Amino acid sequence: MRAGILLAFILAAWSPPQQEIGWLKLDQAKAIASHTNKLILVVVTCDPRSGSAPCNGGAVERVCGEASIAKRQEEFHFVRICEKKTAQLLRATKPPEAIVLDADGDEICRSGFSDAASLEGTLAAALQRYSSREIRWASEIPASAGGKSLLVVGFDDEKGESLKAFEDRVLVKYHERIEFVKFPARKDSEAAKKWGVSQAPAFFLCDAAKENPERNALEKLTGKKSPAVLKAAIQKAFQRLESKK
């Protein structure tokens, strides 16, 4: 009986060993994420109003050191913020707070947390939002922009695989601002002649508000492109649109 009570006491007092977290600075995480395409978990430990809070030890360290969270370093770069100015720049509200960003520093989601389970819920939600998403390509140029600012016209390759790069998770955040139109990859088609396409795949990024978009392409790319290259072209096209305002 005494042995059973002693064993129960030992089990209650024992906690799993804490795992090491490779904390990065925010700028470091962004630079690395631009190559890895991982998300950035920013853990704000200080009060954004006063800047007060312990930077080492405490509940936040224990939560992040638990196995279920520490293993997420395979999918996230971890950043700890315990400095008032940076916390305010991130519009932090009340510590401890988890803010998930992409490599560009754009927010995916945020939430307060009290334990590993609540933090795990935030990370799972971020991964769900930051995931590849299928595009419904229109088969003709729309009569109106419909609130979209950019028109992407694609001529796919014969296998129909090149345009799938636009579905990559690093491009999903731009989808709501883009109208997507796809034409068959036939060199003798009327669309290919109109757009001057001699080889596929080919991609045109145009001002969605302009008439005759084939004459007003902001960016033109030919050949199979990686999501990173398409992202750079999309960002450049949006910058050109902004400069015209």
C-alpha cells in the first residue's frame, strides 16, 4: 500500500524533460524563412505597454520546451520577444501571446496561450491557413475586375502541370487579389495568337482594370517557374500597380 502511494507521488511530481529551443531574432528568422518557407512563431513574453516580464524561465519557457511544441521547430522558426518596442511593432496585446508570421512578416494568425495544448491549437490553425490551395481558373477574360487588382493569364504546358505552381502555399495569400484565367497550350489557338505566345508555359500578369490586357502586361514569364519566381513577379506587379495610384 505504502509502495503504491509512493509511486503515485513520484509520478505526480515527475514531468517530462524540457527540450531545447533554438530561439532566433526576428530578422534572422525572416531571412532564413525566405529560403525554407517555414512559418515564424513569435512568442511575446513581455507586456507591450511596460516591457516588464521575465525573458528567461517561467511558464512560457516550460510550455515551449514541451515535446509537442518543441518538435514544431521542424515547421516553424521560433522567435522570443521580450522587448517593448518590438512587441508594440507587432501590435502585441497581452503576454504570453503567439503571433505566427510568414517569411514576409505578414501575419497568419495570433492568440494568447496558457499551456502547450492552447499553443498547439494556434500552430495547427496557422499551418491550415498556410497551405496549398486549388485555384479555379476561368476560361476567358472577365468583363470586369470584380474587386481584383491583378489579372494572371496562363498558358499551361501540354501536361497541364506548370500552372499548379500558383497553388503553392507561399502564393495563397495573394489569391483573393488575383483573377486567374487559363488558356489551352495550343500554339495555333486564337488566344495564343492574341497574346503572342509561341511556346508554353507562359504567364502574363496584368492590371485587372485595364482593357485589352494583352497589350498592357506588367510582367511576362515563359517556361516553367518555381513558386519563388512567381512570387517575386507577383510582388513586382503589385508594386507597379501601387506606384500608379
